[in-house]
Amino acid sequence: MTALAQPETKFTDELACAANEMPCARERLLAAAREVFAESGFRGATVRAICRRAGVNVAAVNYYFNSKEALFSAALDFTPLNRLLDAENSPACARARLAGFIRELLTHLISTRGSQKSQLLMHELLEPTLMLDEIVRDVISPLHTHVGQLVRAIVGPDIAPETLRRCVFSILGQCTFYRHSNEVIRRLHPEIPFDEEEIARTAAHIAEFSLAGLDRLAQPSAGPETRKP
Amino acid sequence: MTALAQPETKFTDELACAANEMPCARERLLAAAREVFAESGFRGATVRAICRRAGVNVAAVNYYFNSKEALFSAALDFTPLNRLLDAENSPACARARLAGFIRELLTHLISTRGSQKSQLLMHELLEPTLMLDEIVRDVISPLHTHVGQLVRAIVGPDIAPETLRRCVFSILGQCTFYRHSNEVIRRLHPEIPFDEEEIARTAAHIAEFSLAGLDRLAQPSAGPETRKP
DNA sequence: TTGTAACTCAAACACGTGTTTGATACGCTC
DNA sequence: GAGCGTATCAAACACGTGTTTGAGTTACAA
């Protein structure tokens, strides 16, 4: 009833809160929400689990955000992954830039830090909320566009749009496989360490594998369906 | 209390049930469970939703299966995807067999029929239950082994195990991308029809793209990192 | 007809969920 | 100190969950 007027007058300035030594309840709530939502998705996450991790009372969620859904929206910070995109100013050639992008993306997908976002994305892929549209628009779409530009720079401007799109999917699919099928890989090959060196080797393989595919598309040779050994 | 002794004496012979014109409650329950579990995963699925779709009372689940979890186990029929593997007797060469496999897998992943299993697998990848170990052992592992044999037949027996493994991941990753990122693709490219012809074209692209990668691995040329345009 | 077993059902149970409430403590101005 | 807004809390609320119960119905044999 009277809940609508509450949150506006409470803590509009987050800097005043962050100035304290220990983060205030609202900030701890946001941090905990990011963790729990990434682990369990929107439906699977419970406000009690979030509040327990934040060390606040259950009522704090509705006190600061009015609802679990509003907390979900407020907790997401889907700023574009600029670190993956700012290679445009890089002087390297397109082939090297693609290899670097693959390595950065793979690191982001596998590392425990960046995996928080991609973990949440996986939940959204299975049970989309309204948030998915925003994620696709602000994060995923720039990624696809960037890879598409790299592919076009490598194979030439005459590539058909469908072919370009499929090449982007092929490259991104190889990378995202290591996150989506992570539980499968760990069961099939428990010996893989997935440390920094393994990630680098894997990224190098994906880059080499993909550049070979792009090179074959670049040369207008005979169709592959009729190829015989 | 007395529930343990019940289900053994009830309906051990499913054929007697299937002989009727309309499937009995137990069979309808299993069919509905397969649908709802695939849509929502184990946690997201509710016994009331399953029973509503099956047209039976809520008590039927515990009457026939003792628990929601037992219904989950009974509903899963993860027989190996033999249709994807029986190409071993096929006389075609390894390259053509790989292309055929990719097309079959892609059809299975995208088609609404086969997607029931892969949809459930996606839920298991996010929130693994004990069922995932069984799925990996009986379904996923044979798939990886089969692709590994095809890759080895194409690039030769001298390929390093890590390289072989990464090639398998690259091929499967390109295919599974169309399922895992289905919601992203539909938002980025709503114009794609994904009918039979589109699937065939996509499969042909993945096969060509992958064969180019395998061919480059087969020829022990210079490393790709030092390549310049 | 009677008895027995399999089956079905509405209702209830115990518990977890998001949300609300009323009270209490803190920090501030007057 | 009085007054007031902010913040925190335990407790309760309404509802959805898996599960159980006890009565009712059906089918078939004695």
C-alpha cells in the first residue's frame, strides 16, 4: 500500500554509502544478489539466501528495492564487455586480433570472476526473463558485431551475410562450449587443469582452427560437398 | 510408512497397460513428466503441473512412483543416440561421415522432438543432479568418442590426444551453439527460419569449416601465431 | 452378494517461498 | 530531552510446494 513512496527517499546517492569503510546493507545486498542470482538464476535464488549471504534481515530486500524482481534488475550491471571490444584501436592485423579476442573471451568465460555474468546468462538462456533482451542488446550483440567485423576483414568484403553470420557462430560456439558444457568436460576429462596455460593453448587451437575455416571460405574453390578423399 | 511396499504390486507390466486404447494413468504421467521436466528442469517442474498435463490427480505421482525424484528417474530414457552413431557400418569415407554426423546432430538439437532430451541436458548442465553422470556416461561420452574416431580417421593416427580432444570440442561446440544460444540467435536474427533447408545449409557450413581446420592440423606447416597477412 | 485389491480423488499436512507488519534502536535537528 | 526520519529486526502473512490421508469408486473372483 504505502510501499511505493518509500525507496525514493532512502538512499539515492550510493557514493555516500560507499564512502564508509564497510559497505552498507544496501551495497552488501547488491553484491550478494549478484552472486546468488548467478549461481541459481532468478527463480532458483531465494531472498533468504541472498540476505543470509549479505548478513542482513529478510525484510531488507523489500525495504530497499520493494521486490525480489527489482533487486534482480538493480543487481545486474551488464555494461558492455569493452575489454573484449577495444581491440579496434589495436594496430595488429585482423588475424592476430581475432586470436587475441578468442583468448580474451575464453579467459572471461572460464575465469571465476567473469563467469558470474555468463553463468547468469546461461540461466537466462534456459528461462528467459525480460532481462535477456537487455543483455542481448547491450552485451551479446556488440560481441557478434565485433567478431563479424574481424571475419569480414579476414575473408574480404564479398562474403555473403549468411556465411558471415555462420562463421561468427562457429567461432563463438567453439568458445562458449567450454562454459556451457563445462560440467560435461569435467566428467569426461577430469585431468584437464584449466589454468592460464591450458586456456592459452585452447584459445590458440580455436584461433588456428577457425582461421583455417575462414581461409577456405576466402578461396572460391570447389564446393566441399563433392569433395572425395 | 506403508508406502514402500506399494508400487511393486501395482503395475510391473507396462505392456498390459499399453495394450489399452488410451494410455493408463501411469503412462500418461511418464509422458507428461518427460515434457515438463524438459521444459523446466527438475527443480522448476512441479508435480501439480505434471499431473495437470497428464490429467490425473496429484496423489498419483506418489501412488505410482513414491516421490517426485523417482518419477524423474523413471521418466528419463537416455538410450544412446544410436541413430547418430550407427554410421560406423556406413561405407562412406570419414569426411562424408563427419558431414553426415554433423547434419544428424544439428537436426537432433534443433528439431522439437529431439530437443526434449537436450533441453533437459541443458538444465542438468546448470543444476546437475545425479542424473547428469548417467547422461554423460550413456549418451554424451559415446558421442565424443565417435567424433574422436572420425577426426582421427581424417587427420591421421599421429594426432596428439590434447589436439584430438580440442578438435572434438570445436566440432561439437559449433553444433551445440545453435541449441544453447537459441534464444540469443532468435533475438539477433529473427529472420532465420530454421527449417530443414536452413539446418542442411548450416550443417554444410560447419562441416566445411571444421574440415578446413582438420586439414590444417593434418599438414605439419608453420605455426599460426607467426602468420602475417 | 460379498470380499478384495487396484485405483482415484478432494482435502489436509508440513514446509519453503516472497512479502508485510509492528516494534525497536540509532542519528540528527530543534 | 522531544521529535523525526532512517534502519534493522523477529514475527507473521498468504501462497505454492511435495507429500500423505482417508474415503470413495471400479473391476473381478469367490
